[in-house]
Amino acid sequence: MQEMNDNRALLEGVLEELGLEAGAREKGQLLQFAGLLLEGLKKQRLVGEKTAAEIIGKHFYDSLVPASFSLLHSGAVLDLGTGAGFPGLPLKIISPGTPFFLLEANGRKINFLKNVVAELGLAEVFLLHGRAEKIGQQEEYRERFGTVLSRAVAHTSVLLELSLPLAALGGRLVFFKGPRAYEELERSRRALELCGGRFKESREYCLPSGEKRVLLIFEKVASTPPQYPRRDGVPLKRPLDRLE
């Protein structure tokens, strides 16, 4: 009981520090999600952290920063490479009226997320099992999303080729990055130009641990040519910035 109270107090502290409001239902869902992650760790590696406090202080905090900066654009949100549900599920929980699509290629993680969505009773959460290269070429999803998020997935150049085809014209991309964020940005100019994007701004912040983080934010300013994204695996093996 004491641990549960401590976790709730930690979560409330995270929300307060980020300037976010959440009702009792949303706080309960976030704490339940942390519990389900710990339970899931018995079967597969979902996150490196081993306690609910670590999950709240790192993954929840990090995932909620875009909401703190009011970076979610209008329309549906896509979390590209969601893994165990970050940043998509914490953001969905505190934004219950926004449709969220979680894209993940790992089938075991998709099964875990199905269980989480059901257990938490979340509405308008859509799980996409597959690779971004294929999803980005499907008419149903191409240039559909107001916001595309990606956390700890790939180099910025690769993410731009995978994400811009999925973003609606006028939409926004938000990439979670570490200390090499600006170096990656400099090496991604060609991908931006070819795929219809424009760099908008960056936001710097620190996790409670003191780790430095950067959000790179882009706009979709032109339709992406139909040849992008290229076929499975090619964006990672042959990033556009290396083809200059």
C-alpha cells in the first residue's frame, strides 16, 4: 500500500512539473499501465526499468513532454515504432478525446499492447502491426496523421523518410532525441527536401535523472513523392543523407 501511495505521489509530481492536468481516472490508468509493464517484463523485455517508480520517472515523464509543450497537432496521432507503448499510451491517457494509432513491427509487443488497451478501457486506440515502409504506401494511412511521434527508433534522416509520407499536409513530426540531435539534424537536410518536410524548432529539457533530451519538430509542407518511403529495410541501410 505504501509503495502504491509513493507511486501515485511521484506521478502527481511528474504531472505538476510538466504543467499537465489529469483526473483520477487518468492517473489510475497511468499507474495501472506501469503495473502491466512490470507484469509483462516476466515474459519479454519491454523496458529496462524494473520498478514502477523508474517507469514513471523516466518513460512517463519523457512521453508526456510534447503535451507539456502543446505540440500535438489537430487530428489523429501516429506513434511510429511504439514498442511497449511510448510515447503514445501516456499521451493518449491524458488526451482521451484524440485518436491514437500505435505502429509496431514486433508481434509480441502488439499482443502486449492489445492487452493493455483492453485492461485500461481505452477508446480510439488503433494498433497497426507492420513496418512503416509498407504502412506509408497504403492509401488508408498515407498523409493521414496530424502528428507523427517517434521515440528512440532511428536516425533522424531515416525517421523523416518513414514519417513524412504518413503526415498530413500541414501536419507535424515530433522526434525524441538525445545529445546528438543537432548533429543528426544537420545530416538530414536531403531527406527533408526530398520528402516534403521543413524543420520548425527544437525543444530542450531534462529528465528527473538529469539526462538531457531534445525534441526535434518538423512540418509537412509538401506532398511526399510516391517513391518514398522506399521498400522494407532500405531507408535504414541506405539513408537519404548518404546518397548526396
